[in-house]
Amino acid sequence: MELKELKHAFAEAYNQQAQMVYFAPGRVNLIGEHTDYNGGHVFPCALSFGTYMLLAKNPLKQLRFKSLNMPEIIALDMEQLTTPLGGNSWVNYPLGCIAQYLKRGFHLAEGYDILVWGNVPAGAGLSSSAALEVVTACAFNDIFGAGYDKTELAKIGQLSEHEFAGVNCGIMDQFASAQGKKDHAIYLNCDTLDFELVPVKLEGIKVVISNTHSPHKLDSGAYNDRVAQCHLALEQLRTVRPNLKNLAELSEAEFVQIKDAIKDPVALKRAEHVVGECQRTIDAVAALKAGNIELFGKLMCQSHVSLRDNYEVTGLHLDTLAEEAWKIDGVIGSRMTGGGFGGCTVSLVKEEAIPAFIDKVGAAYFAKTGIKADFYVAEISDGVHKVNE
């Protein structure tokens, strides 16, 4: 939808013109899955699709929320802005961000009309929720004159997810949406939040996202279960390494030496994935910097296998897309991306192989699942920003 159409929709909904427009992107993670809340490295990039937010002051002393993806306007009085809404309302994502500012002592003196629209496929694991949080954090950073940097905006988004959506997510999704840069991926240490913008130079190769249309739901409990299982592994490892801060501190060799301290077999598998994935991410970024795209792709495939066998977050739909991709000449690497339990895969595909990739993987996926997959050739884009006309 064009900006002109969004402004027309705003005027229709609220009988006034939008005064401010912001945009935050979705993201795809090239490698480093379920490492962020374990203190490891991740390697996401921002995408060209995301979430727009249009705002204007109103005289009602209310915040009024409308999504073009939903039918109703939800109006909240000022005293309702620090409590989550029931029924898993989408408004909890922006509301949780606004609540973070109010908790920090900022005062909202006027009401605002808010319209949001996103073209991140819902449930695809490309962080539509993080984009909505970050665009809200950015807009209200300006409204309050808070002066926060983009890292702090990511933290505000993460706190919203924890406290208002009930998902114990790491920082990666919000960080990528905030700090993304065109044609770069973000090599982020999730423990320290130190990061490096790494150029993604893929000569004759494209990033292709394949959507299972089997939506993942992070709030289903399975994601939070994985977080708890990692915490259990960490607690049991601390019986032999009392000062261990997080699983990502361990090299693979160190982990082999002490892994017998983990008595729970499920927690052991989760820890094996995390430690191995942390090393794969480090190795993959080094390979990309060295121009060794073949090694990068190999590590992507290894990542998927570990997410399938050790972390158990893939399932029929993601496994089918990845495993069918591995059969195609011209595919450098393919893996699930995001939290799992549905969503998308990300693949590196030689440009001349993309038509065959879409045709053959799509046909095999439909034959096995009865669902038509969608494919997007990704453009790596900038992070959150105010839209200047």
C-alpha cells in the first residue's frame, strides 16, 4: 500500500490528517537461532517490508488504535495505558512500549490517533511483532522528546514483548528492526549488545525467503518452554562451573568436558544446539567476510539440522522446505529462520536457479503438505526511521 493510500485511510478513520509517519522493518536471521536469550551471537538483517505507523494528536485525552489489518478502533483512556488488554489483543504490542515510557516518568499530556499497517506476513516468523514494537518506540521517543538511541528503542520493544505479550524473547528481533542498514547484516553479541554491521556481498546470489503458511505462535508456550529448558541446563552446569553466566560462554570443547552435569536429557539437547549454533554463527560471519559463501551455506544447513534434531522447533513444514531446497542445484544453503514451529526458511540461491528453486520446492512442498508456499526475494533494508516526504 502506498503512503498516499495510508494517509487517506487515516483521514477516513479519524476525520483528520496524519501529522507523523514512521516505518520499522521486519527481519530475517541468516544464522544464529535461539542463541540470543542464551547470550550468543546472531546475524540478522532488516527487510524492505515492515510496519508503518501514522499518528496525529486528538483532543479526547485518549489513545485510539486502528490497524488496517483489523476492523475495529480501540480507544483507551490515559489511566488504561499501563495495563495489558485481555484476549491477546494486537494493541498490547504498541501499548507495552508506551507503558515503558510512562514507567520511566514521561507524561502523556495529549491524546493521539494511531493507525498501523504492515506487509510483514503475519505468523511467518519475520518479526511483525518486533516491527510494531520498534515503530511505536521510535514514534513515542519523538513525542516524549526522550532522546533514546536505537539500541534503547530495541530494549523498550523487548520489554513490551515480555510484559505485555508474555513472550520471553531475546533482543535480536527488535535490535534488527531498530539498527538495520541497507545491504548489511548485524553481527550482534546478545550478551553485551556490541554489534558490527557486516556488508552482505553476494555476487550472483540472492536471499530467498520461503513461507510455509503454517503460522508459528511464539505465545503458544513452546518458545517459553525452550527458554526454560536452557535455563535448566545452565543451572545444572553451574554445579561444576559456578560462575557460568550463560550457555554461549562455553566453547564446544569446554561443553564436552562438563556436559555430563546436565542430568535432564531434553535440557542437554537444547544446550548442545545452543553451544554449537554459537560457534556456527561465529564461523559463518568469518566465512562471509572472507568471501567463502559455500562455507556460509554449509553452516546454514548444519544449523537447520541442529534446530530439527536438538532444539526440535522445525516440524514437517519447515523441514520439507529446507530439505527440498538442499536438493536443488544452485542452492548454497537453506535453513529455518525465526522462532520455529512454522514460519519461514531462508535460502541463499544463485540467481539463475531461482525459478527452478521456486518451482521445484513449491511443488514438492504442496505435494507433501497440501499448502501453497510463498517465496520472496529479499531486499536488505534500513532500520526504523521517520518517513520524510
